Amino acid sequence: MNDISNTGVLQARPPRRAHVIESDAEALAVAEKLALEFAVGASERDRLRRLPHDEIERFSESGLGGITVPREYGGADVSFVTLARVFAILCEADPSLGQIPQNHFGFLNVIRTFGSPSQKERYFAGVLAGKRLGNAGPERNSRNTTDVQTRLATINGELRVNGRKYYSTGALFAHWVPAKLLDDEGRLVTAIIERDSAGLTVIDDWSGFGQRTTASGSVVFNNVLVDPDAVLPLWQNADEPSLIGPVSQIIQAAIDAGIARAAVKETVRFVQTQARPWLDAGVERATDDPYVIRDAGLLHVELHAAEAVLERAARALDRIRTQRVTAQTQAEASIVVAKAKALTTEAALNSAEKLFELSGSRAVLAEHNLDRHWRNARVHTLHDPVRWKYFAIGNYVLNGVLPQRHAWI
């Protein structure tokens, strides 16, 4: 097991050797198999806030962490359709566990987009061997989520980092911690820092009421030395069209789709086995209540619509990435993914709420822990507000205004 001190500081665990997945079909089969395992203890992990150390090791050993590595570097280079399906499958089983590798895949795409040949060789090989990438991006007291204050400063000829990050999903379990920083010229960069570097501390201080075991806490840098060859020019994302934002967003949408699937499945199970019909329905079983029947049908329509738009968005990304990405095709990618994110957000929130409405007061008993579905949906969908998705879509179709370039659109 990982060693956690009384202060909540996690000591890093060396990576285990990973299987190398070779195809989209294999990736989906492995995800389905792992999901069966992860679902078994999901409610208990949530209830006790037990971090999924062993489960994350199983994820890495399975080879799923390397499925987007390009083929020329030994990976399966799966489609975005497959990547979205993998996240939905895992997050239906346990959305906290399923969310942990979101930044791993996000930064793999950053390396693919902006990394040098030597950086790609180094990090892709490490990931295929079982290493995990974490995250140290947002800062807790900044003006907004894109406001970065932490500096990568040149001190006595060396690159050093001092500062504190939060919402660092994945960092507790990572072998490399990519950090968003400002360089000496004030440009945004990503420095991929070894997890066991002197002065780097990851603290388990995430206290969210949902997604409780993502361990999205703090990363503290105390004069941490940075390898110059581990720095990527993230500032180029503002100047050059890329799929950085849409790829990040389609992962978020897939997580919400998984949460919605779990809530809908739980609704059906509870109504079939434990719910009572309303007395005015004049029926013996809740499953014969006409209003329950109608709403169960509506839940499935909403879920399947969201999943269909999610797959359509993933297919658009697969098509666009085979071409040279332009400002127009990047905007197209952002908008189609925004549509998916809007629908998966609403499906997750609505299905988690309807779970209680259709199941009745028995469903609120703590012994069932069904509130975890709503808590997970409510917390994760705050990642980026869906109201701004609708704005971006409307401004694009009405006024031809291209959406902003960042990881949240």
C-alpha cells in the first residue's frame, strides 16, 4: 500500500510494468473487464473516502494508460471514439476512479502536440511502461481557472519552482506531475516534474462532497529543480490552432456520460426491486405506475441522445486530427464537443435527481448511498459551466464568433 503520513502527504509508489494494448477493440474489452472490478467497491470507497490506490495500479497494469500513445512510439493510438467510450465505461463503474486519469490523457495530448521528438520518446515510453501523469494546473486563490501566478524562474542558472497548486486530480497517484507555470518571459509553459523531486509535496486535502476519492488536492513546490528538457511551450496553444481544448473537454463529457449511465441503471434497479407505487396509481408495482414508466422512458431517451452526440463529437475529432488543424476546424471541434458536454451535463444531473423522485423515500436511506450519484454529477459538472457552452454555440451559429482557445472549451 502507499504510505500516507498524518499530514495527508502521500509517498510515491514505483510503477509496475504495464501490458501494452494493441487495438481499439482490446482497449474496450480491457475497460469493460476493469469496470466490473471497480464497480464492486465503488460505493464503499465513496462512503469511507478510501482512495483507490490498488485500483489505479490495476488500471496502469492493464495498459489503458497508454492507449493514446502514437503507433510510431509503440502505442495503439486509439480513436477519440474509443477514448470517450473507455472513460464512460469506467465512470459508470466509479466516476471518481474514472476521473483520475483525465489529466494523464490531457497531457499526453499536450506532449503529442507541443513536445519535441526527445520529449515524446521519453514520456510515451514511460507511459507504456506504466507511468502516470498527474496535474498541477489551477491555483486556488487566482482570479479564474486560467490565471496562473506560479513562476518557473531561472535562479543561479537553474530552473526552480516555488508555489502551490490545487484541484490537482491525479497528482497523488502520479509518477510525473505536469505543472502549468509562467516562465521568465511571462509565457505559459508546462514543466513535467518527477513526482519524487526534492521539495515537491502532494497533499490529500480535497474535501469535495462529490467525486470524493479523486484526491484533487494540493501540490506544493518548495524550490523544486526543473529539467530544462521537461518544459513544453504551452503558450503556443494561444497562437496556433490545436485540439488541446476539445480533447480535454470530450474527456469531461465522457465522465458525465458515465455518471448518467450509472444513475439511470440504479433508478431502474431500485424501482424494480424496492420502490412502491403511488396510492392513486391503483397498481401493485411501481413498474406499472404510468408516470414512472413515462419518466423511465424519458431518462433513457435523454441518455441515449447525449451518448449519440458524444460519439458524433468524437468522430469529428478523429476526422479533424487527420488534417492540419486550422482556426476554423479547431472551432468546429470545440463547438461539437460543447454540444456533447451540454447534453451529458444535463443527463447526469437530471438522471441523478430523477433517481430519488421515481424511487421514493426509501432511496434516501444512508444504507443505499444513492446520493453519491447526484453528488458526483453535481461536483464534476462544475468543472466548466454548461451555460458558457450554450453561449459559445449560440455565438458561433448566430455571429460566426470562434470560441476561445483554452482547455475549457
